[in-house]
Amino acid sequence: MTRKDINAVLKGHGKELLAIPGVVGVYVGLLPDGKTPCLKVMVVEETEDLKRRIPKTIEGYPVLIEESGVIRPLKN
């Protein structure tokens, strides 16, 4: 059985992940092995609550939490 393309998975689940308070971004990345695709969820601060709320996998793809801090637009 083949999995859905990871970009389709991101498109289908991105909004629900971004709706979690503390999540500031979601993107397709790679695991530390440099080969395996995963979803990366950027959070302001990695907390135990976020670790519980963000799934470990989505549709067969691993999900990693990445602490990014607050994201603000650049000034002109």
C-alpha cells in the first residue's frame, strides 16, 4: 500500500496543526538521517502540553517538533 504524498498530507493537516496554541508554522522536512521525509511543526516554546497535543505521526509520516520562538514579519 502506498502512502499519500507528504505535501498532500501537509495540505490536509496544516490548518489543524496551526490551530494548536503555540504552533507558529508547519513544513515538510527531513529526519536527521537526511533522507526520510517528515512534517516539522514549529512552536514558540516546546512544552509538555504541546508534546501531548501534536501527534507523533500523521498518515504514516513522522512529526518532529522544532522550537523556533516567536515569528514576526520583517520590517520594510
